[in-house]
Amino acid sequence: QVQVVESGGDMVQPGGSLRLSCATSGAVFKVINMGWYRQPPGKQRDLVAMITTDNNTRYTDSVRGRFTISKDTTKDMVYLQMNNLRPEDTAVYYCNAYPAIGMYWGQGTPVTVSM
């Protein structure tokens, strides 16, 4: 049913750090760009970070300098290192191809940044 499984979300204090993991099905990201998306409560789901097949990265302005996307091709894993977290980073985080493929959406992993 789902093509990816996200994990690592938690409740953290502002300024804290968290590392999210995405287990993919097979080695799909070896041949397609991958991204991390997030959906804050009551808002739309947006791309926050993307990594290309040749390991170039892009970030949305609000996370640039704080978040780092990476991948491990030997383990079929994609990661999102999040530092200096802010309350506005609170969201459910998803990984998917970029551009997103509808049937690849998983359950996401929730991140809550709060005192």
C-alpha cells in the first residue's frame, strides 16, 4: 500500500535537533530525485528539502541553514537532519519522490516543537 516509511519524529523543545529517516521501497531514489515534505496543522503540504540523483540539494527559505537532506544508497534510506528547531517547524513530515508520486505517500512522522 505505502511505498515509504518515515520515522524519527518526536516532541522537542525550541532550539533542539531531530533526525528523520525514510525507508524506501527498493532503490527508487537511485534513479529519481527525493524530497522531504511537511504539513503543519491546518495548512497545505509543501516541499522543504530535495536531493537529486547526483546529490545536489535544495531547500525552502525557512529551513535553509538549519535542515540537511541526505541519502544512503546502500541502505535505501533518506534522512533529514533538523537543527535549531522552531515552533513553526511543527508538522507531519513526509518523504516522497520529487516531483511527488501520489501512491508513494506514507503515513508521515509527526514533529512537535514546543516547551
